[in-house]
Amino acid sequence: MTRNVYNAAVYAFCILPDHMHILVGAGEKGLSRFMHSFRRNASRDVGMLIPPSGGTPGLRTPAAGNDMSFTGWQSGFHDRYVTTDRKRMNAFYYVAHNAVRHRLVTDIDDWPWSSIHFPHLIDPLPMWD
């Protein structure tokens, strides 16, 4: 949703147990506004999937009276401005294969939360001169 609203592009991601990496073209409104929207929307979505304390996993709805908050985000984010094709390809590989770097798996094919497994959700990397 955030990608569409902000006319942004998502080139790669990797979701890890305690953080995530994402390679984006933030769109017209800039990275800070993109990340604010992404975190707000992701928090809502994650909140619907996390079971209430002692509850059963599954989809939760506000109508059920469950607490829909998710407090897993750090207060900021780290960014890097990518200026060349080589840096962009290095960033793409770093992000998409981050689970291997963190030794969660030895082969990225064994980590289900990498953009490697979701090509239909990823925008093609543009080629620069």
C-alpha cells in the first residue's frame, strides 16, 4: 500500500527476527514520509496477526476488542544513498541475502522472508549510466 501511495519502488527486502532490510526508491515525498507510512501500515497488519496474550494465533480484528498495537519498531532507521550501479547491485545482494550474513541459514533458499522468494512483489532495478 505504501509503495502505491508514495509512488515508490521496492527492489529487495529481508525480514529477520529482530530487524529488516529494504532497498527502496522512496518516491516523490521522500524516505522519511515513506518509512512513516510503511511502519504505520505494517504495524497495523502485524497487529492483526499476532495473537492476544494467551490467545489463539490468527487474524484479529478491531471489532473483536483486541489490542491492535505493535511496538516492535525502533525510533529511527538507517539509510544509505546509492549512487552507482555497482553500489546498487551490492546493496541489492546485501539486503536480499541478509539472513545468510546473520548465519540464520547457509543458503538463502532456506530463508522464507527474503524478496528472493517474492519476485512478483519486487520492482525491477533500473540501470543507470
